Amino acid sequence: MTANPLVAIRNVSKKFAGVTALSDVSFEIKRGEIHALMGENGAGKSTLIKILCGVHKATRGSIALDGAEIVFDGPQDAEKGGIRTVFQELNIVPQLSVAENISLGSLPLKSGLVDRKKMLERAADALSGLGADLPLEARAGDLPRSSQQLIEIARALMGEARLLILDEPTASLGENESRQLLSIVTGLARRGVAILYVTHRMHEVEAIADRVSVLRDGKFIETLNAPMDEAIIVERMIGRPASSLYQHSRREPGRELLVVSGLGSATLRDVSMTVRAGEVVGVAGLLGCGKSDLARACFGLHPVQDGGIKLDGEQIARPSPAGMLERGLVYYPSDRRTEGLVLGRPLFESMTMGSHRPARITRKGFLRTQKEYELAHSIAEELDLRPMQLDRTSGKFSGGNQQKAVLARGRMRTAKVHLFDEPTVGIDVGAKADVYRLIDNYADAGHGVVVISSDLTEIIGVSDRVYVMREGRIAAHLTGADITEENIARSFFAAAPA
């Protein structure tokens, strides 16, 4: 007799005010497996997660846990059933200690007061089970995000966790921290915990997933078994061949638009780079190599100590963000939520922020809000931003749509050079295709484009030339057929020029 799957999702549908978010979704999650859930933004992943963890109820269909049909009245019911969720936006109380955060919701009491000794013991046991060692009395807000992620997982595993749902767990982690987390996830699966792993990072799915289920437009497409074929997964997600993802026209580059000569700063040493009109220049490197610092120095966010920056023939003595924007250089930061958006304000305001005068949406010093909204709406249509509810607060949009709002800034003014820093981190495949199309269109229009990315496939797919950085220096400059993953990776570890 075949054992029941841990979770059986059968014909689940969910409607919101006439909008169908999920339609007849069915798949199973087995005990002790890492089951990846993939799909574009808007595919229905978040809705399904919220149904599993008791935030929403399905409009139709059923969910069975260990063979018994379940209907949760709220998240607490889901937790009692052993379903725990760690969302992408961490729920840490910065002022509380590590141990206090781990015990939130289940504080041990003694005579009506918190039993601190027992709390510390339980927190230590929870972290030990993850193979993690964090200072229990330290303020959680003082620790790096990777440690905060471990606190969330430790809290989720308090008690008997049967299904752990991880929503984009490595989206804000560096390479080493991501590897540590993946190791912890595989260890939990070996202990019998089922993992529903939601991510846009294909290499993570290939590394750890036993199976992957794909959603598209709210519908279940297919469950695929390991070993994973990235091209097939992408095709299932976007409904077209994976080869269509990268946009890369053949162009003849023109004059030099950005020239960096011997640039030195607190983190950069003798960096030289050129960007010509009509080309895409990739900058690759490991975490901490200085590639993001290069863009920030060019934009005037980091002080320059040595060398020079020339923009379209003009030597810039002291670059500043306002001055560089005025001269036609636009920088798109990697951390869109912290540096690119005002999360509590409407999305259209984040799109136009800093561009009111060049976009001509002011009159006699006053902002014309109707004109602002109309302009933002027009650009949002170009970028295929969904849903087109631009008066919603920025924080309520998906990562891909938030990124499109940041990228809209380049459409608000006359730009010559675009510096994209990790432009597709934490966004889905469909949104990536839109970003790549925008990059290619800028180059076709004669703009100079720099793409800074930790994704080698992305760098190779969009770039005409590639600079590789190591320890704050340029370690290699690759062109043509030399732009390969092997050559880039070798340059990560080769000695940088003295």
C-alpha cells in the first residue's frame, strides 16, 4: 500500500473580487523532500503559500495533510498542524535578543513570568538543530541578514514542524551565506521535514530540489523530477523557449560615453573602464570584489580618492548623484527596497521620485499630481508592470514590479549612460526578460549600458564586453568568443594585476 503524501493539493482555486489568482492547482509534497515551487510574479505562488499557512481559504478544492482533509481558520491552526512559513520579508523584532525572537509566540512561563533559563535552553537547542551558533543575548537587529534568516527558521522549527515553507530565503544573502542556508535546508530534509522552497534562483533548484512544480498564470503546469533541466523549467514558466529570454542585438558601438581612468577609493584600486555608445558592458565578480562600489563611485555615492571619470567627454571633478543625473548618467541600485523605493507611498511616486523637473510634471514649483500619474502610467505600460494599480503602496507589489518602478526612472529624463547594479536579483523569469529587453533597447538607441551582476549566465547573455573584478581591481577584460563562464570564473581567482 502506497503511503499518503504529507500534503496533497487537489484542484485548489482562489478568487479575489472577480480576479482568479489560482485555478485548479493540484500537486503533492512528500515527507522529507525538497519541493521547489516556481513561476513568474503573478503566477499564484504567494496565494498558494498563504492558503497553505492559513492566511487565505481556498475558494474551491481541498488540501489534505497526511491523508486528512484540512481547513485552517488562521495561521495559528496551520502552525498547530506542523506547517511553518518563513516569508521573504523577515519578521524580526530588532530590539529583542536572538533567544527572545526565536521564542516569540511560545515564550516559556514560570509563575506568570518568562522563564529566561528555559527560553535560552530552547533557543540554543533550536539553533543547534540547524548547526548554527548565534549569540543568544545579542540584539537581533545588530546581526547580519543571514543570521536573522536563521533566527526565523529556528523559530519556525520550534515544536513539531512537518512542512517548512521558505519564500525566497536567499534573495538578500551573499554567496557564502546562501551556501550555508542551502546546506541547512538539505539537512532538515534528511531529518524528515518536508520543504516547499519558493525561489527564482535556478541554480539553487538544480542543487537541492528533488522535484519542482511550476505555476503559470495561476494554473499548475507540471511537476518535474531531478535532475533538473533549466531550459525546460524556464520554458514551462514563461510559455516559450528559454532561448528567447536574453535580448542581445548585434550593434556597432560608437563614441566613448563613460571613461573611468585609474579610479581609486576606499575599496577600489586603479580601476579603468570604458563604455561606448550602443554597447552593453558587463561587470562580474564575487561578493565583496568592488563591482557595486565601482558603480556607486561613478554616480557620486562613494568618494573618489584617485583617478578620473569622464562622461561624454566632460571630466567630472567631484561626481555627485544630482550632478551625474543632470549630465545623463542614471544609477539603478541593487537594494531596491532600501535605496530605490518609498515602500509606504504609492508606486507612481516611487517611479517619478527625483525626476519631477526633467519630466516636466511641475508648474511654478508645484507638483502636478495628475500629470505625474499619467506619465507613470504610460511608462508602466511600456514596462508591462502588473497590476496597473499605481496608487497602491510600493511595498505591496512583487519584486519584479518594484524593480520595474525603479527602472522607470531612466525613462523620466534624457539619459546617456545606465548603470544597472544586480538588476534582476529576486525577480521572476518573466520580469527578467522584460529587464533584458529594456537593456537591449537602451543599447540599440545608442546609450551606454553597464550591467553589474553576480549571475554569470546573465552577464554572458546580455554583454558585448565583460570586465571581471577581484579585490577592488580589474582582473580581466573579455571580448567576443572569450566571454565564457569558464574564463570569467577563472578570473575570479586569478591574481589581479599588481
